[in-house]
Amino acid sequence: MKLSARNQIKGKIIEVKKGATTAHVRVEIAPGQVITSSITNEAVDELGLKAGDAAIVVIKASDVMIGVA
């Protein structure tokens, strides 16, 4: 897979939780570090996503916010 997005992070799917129309897919990118993506249930089905699968998280955003406490 070749993409123009430069923020591609390899990981392992640890959970796929479907809702009414949208699913939350949790991907562990390092021990204890998890990124959650919200995608359609249709996309989950088309990609055949399930816990234990290898995946690549692709982040493409025009704005990224950082906060400190």
C-alpha cells in the first residue's frame, strides 16, 4: 500500500467495537500505547478487521492539537 500520508504507524488491532453505524477500532502501536479510530461498520466488514490482525494507522489531518495540564 502506497499513500501520500507520511504519518503511518504499524500496530496490532486489540479491539473492534461496533455501534449502530460506526465502529471504534483500537490499535496498539507500542506496549500500552493505543490509537482509537472511528470508522464505519461497512469499512470494518470490507477490510475484515478483527482483534489480533496487523494494521497500519494512517493519520492525515490539517490540524493537530496538543494540550498540556
